[in-house]
Amino acid sequence: MASHIPKNSILLSVSLEGEVCNGGFHQYFFNNAGSYYAYAEEGLIVLGAFQTLELLQEAKDVVFPSIPVPISIAERRRALPSYPDNNSPAPKWSEKLDDLDKRFWVDSEGIDIRLETFARNHGLVSNAE
């Protein structure tokens, strides 16, 4: 197995998928997984998941339009827009993220299959599993 395979990036693509499928892009950026945004980008490139990469980058531009994604969870949470109380209308950024979440959930690129294929092709799991 080649040592240059970005296993961390692949692992963090799995984390991206789990967070977004569980609670959307806002949750991804709010939680620890958001600290590894650049690795998730790299993992999606390695997997050839360019539509998913585009969704991730669009979500980043919605919540962090003028800065890179902060690595520090505290900094990221301070910079991340907050949801208003229940009586307020949804802000535009929230509507945009909702749309991106829905597009991600369609999973038109078959991320699970891509991850499994990558893992098998690179000896990260056995073919018997």
C-alpha cells in the first residue's frame, strides 16, 4: 500500500458525510469535524466527488464568505452565523444552507460506494468484509 494515500482526508470525508447527513452543513461547521475542512476537500478530490466538493465549498462561502474556515472550534463558532429565535423568519444564509443540505442528501455521487471502493482498492479493508 502506498504511503502517499491521504487516509486522513478520506476519513474526514466520512466525517463530513456523517455530520451533514445528521444535521446539515451548519452542524458540520459547528462541530469538531469543521476543523478539518481542508482535509475533507482533499478527500473529496481523491474520491472524485466533485459535485459534493462544490456543495461543501458553496456551504463554506455561505457561512464564512470572507475568511477561511477557522481551524479553532471556538473561533469557528464565533464566526458562524447563529439561528434566530423561533419567532423570527429564517435568514437568507439559513435558506441557502437548507438548499445545499437537500442537494447533499440526494447523494448523486454515491459517496458511500466511492468510500468503500477506495478503502478496498487501497487495502484499508479486506474484500471479505
